[in-house]
Amino acid sequence: PPRPGARPAGPKPARRTELGLLVFGALIITATYVLASIGTTSRIPPNLGPFLGIVLGLGLCAHVANRILVPDANPVILPIATLLNGIGYVMLAEVNDNQFPPRLQAAWIAIGIGAYVLTLLIVKRSRDLDRYRYILLLLAVALMLAPLIPHIGENINGARLWVKIGPVNGQPVELAKILLCIFFASYFSEKRELLSVPTARVGNRLVLDPRALGPILITWGFAMLVLAAEHDVGFALLIFVLFISMLWVATGRWRYILVGLVLFAAGTTVAGRVFSQVHQRITEWLHPSTTGQLMAGLFGLGSGGLIGTGLGFGDIRQIPEWGSDYIFAAIGTEWGLLGASFVLFGFLLMVGAGFRIAQTARSDFAKLTAVGLSVIVGLQAFFIMAGIVRLLPLTGITLPFMAYGGSSLIANYVLIALLMRISDEGSRPTVAVAATATRVPAGPGIPAEALGFSGSTN
């Protein structure tokens, strides 16, 4: 008889579902590729067979890794990521210019899939990340400081975010955000009771002990200072909102949200006066120039209407940075409101799947990590899409999985690999993962009870 907690033999239903979704997504990507080629060249692309083979091949590589390494994990996250990734690639391949070369993006996609598999191989258990939280914090600090190193860091468009070593360049902060998320989750899961239950006495009242909040505030403040020195407005905002969100989910105290809003208002006011880049973005948001990037993106969205101009028929080159910062505007031009809504729902499904993973996670650390990683994806997508439709000022954050760029793509594949690892642990029988759970005393009044924060191993 099988031992208690052993995995049943044979393919899992979740993996069969994932395979079907991957094949369906590959067919959608290939169909859009054909339509884009017909729209631009009036003929079916001659490399259609190899293109479909590569799309299916990369998806199957990740799928096989899932079957072997995380057989019980969520079946929808990988198909959604590959579908969004494929649609973004088709937009680049449609234009095929030197500004956003599709061949280089294809290479980055392959490297991203490799990083996905490598992450699953290295991170055998989520608790291993909890053990090395301070090492991960030091690595995150080193990655954030790397662009400030002379002769290595590069200043592009007013922001010093890039590191160039030989022919390779990238943004180290893309990986640093994941490491900071893991550190926040580890610290908050350990200090959750101290951060949520008043234990210090001031006169006749009990208040929260500020000593528990001190180290994490120092870490967050240092991250803000480094990102400010690099003029990285987008990621400074992302880390700030991530920090406040995870703190609230861990403790359930609305006062942290109120304090965060006050700090956000004060920080925005100061940054708008001190940093010219922030001032310029706010001015462009409030008073956009008719010849500026923002209006070009809005005109593109407007020309798309309900169903778009059609793949290959939109003049998306008129949109500055159409393949990176403004790829959502390019999609709205050729796909219309329906296509833009399709992309939006894709990110909503991915974030919802991440929160579902948090519900089934077996430890408070794993729950908080899943929440934080899901928030990162959701916030990035929200910030850039809201900036393009002029709901918020543009932050310079790219659309996950869809925009051109290697470091962002690799980091996002690492991110969903960590989600898959947590999902696999939470879907196994209780006996099989009892050793990976961490018991933490439950704090009162936690709103994340919907996420399963009970302090038990379930």
C-alpha cells in the first residue's frame, strides 16, 4: 500500500487541465500571429510551422517541469502567463523593427522559461526561503545598489536603473522586488502578534510595541532612499504599496493603512518638489501636451474603438515606446476595448489565482509570500494601465509578461514559479506537508481570515 501522504501515481487532473489550456493558448497566439502577418504583408507567414512548434515547445517544457516538480500546483497560472507573453510577442513581431527586436525578445522568453524551471529545481520547499531571509535581504540591497556603481550603472531617460556588464544589460531591481517581498513575508509572519496586539503600556493604555516595527521600517526606508537616488519613481511606489499591503494583511489593523496614506501624501508632495522627474510626470498627467507620449497613447486607444483597427492595420509606431511602456495602448489600438478588456481580465485571473494559492498555503509565511507576489503582479499591471488611460500619473513600470524587456520577463517567470511551489505544497495531503508548516500564534482581528490566516497547519 502507498505510504501516508504519498503522491498518487499518474498524471494529476490539474496537469491535464494545464496542458489543455496551454495548447488552447498556443492556438490563440498562433492565430493572432497569422492575422498580424496578413494585416502587414497580406500573406500567411512562411515560418508558421516553426513558430507554432516553438510556442508549444516552450510551454511543454514548463509543463513537463510542473508535472515532475509541482504536480499538484494551480493549473491556470502558467497558461495565463504564456498567453499574455505570446500576445505581447506577436505585437513586437508584427512591426519587427530594431527598436524592439522580436528575435531578442524570443530569446528572453526562452531564458525566462529556463529561469522558471531552475527556480522550481532550486526552491524545493517554501520554508527554505524563510530560513535565509536575511541573506535574501542582503542580496536585494546589493541588487538595488548595483545601478549606482560607477562604470556599471547606466542612466536612461532620467532614471539610473540599468546595469551593463559587457553586452548584457538589465534592471536588477526587478529581482530585488521579489526578494524584498520574501523578506517582508518572513518578518511579518514571525512578528505578526507583536505588530497586531498592543503589549506596551503608556499610562493607562496599551499600545503597540514600536520595537517590533523598527527593523522593518528601517529596511523599507532604506529601499525608498535607494530608489529615490536612482529616480525610480515606479518601483518606489510599488515597494511602498507592497509594504503597506502586506503589513495590513498580516495584522488586520486599519491604522497602518491610514498611516500609509498620510506617508504617501507627504512623500508625493515632497517628491513632486524635489525630483524633477516626478514633477514632470505629474505635470504631464494634469496638463498633457498634444504632442506628448500620453496623448499619443490616448489617441491610439481612441482610434481602436470597440473592436480595434485589426491586427496589422493599426499605426502603432506613432505611439512612443509602443513596445515597452505603452504596449497596452498599442493593444487597445489594434484590439480595441474588447482586446484591452481581455488583457485586463487575464491579469485579474492571475491575481485571483495567486490569492487562491494564499488560501490553501500551509504556513503563515507561505500565505504572506503568495499574497505579496500576487500583489506585485496586480500592482504593476494596474499602475501602467491606469497611467496610460490617465487615471494615474505614469510610473515607468512595464506591463508584466507583455512589454519588451528581458529582466522584467525573467523576474516575472521566477515570481510565478514561487507561486507554483507554494500552490503545490498547499494542495498536497496534510501529512505530506506537515513538516513544512510553521505554527504562529494567531493575532486578533485579522481581515485576512479569508486568506486562511489561522496560525495553524490546516
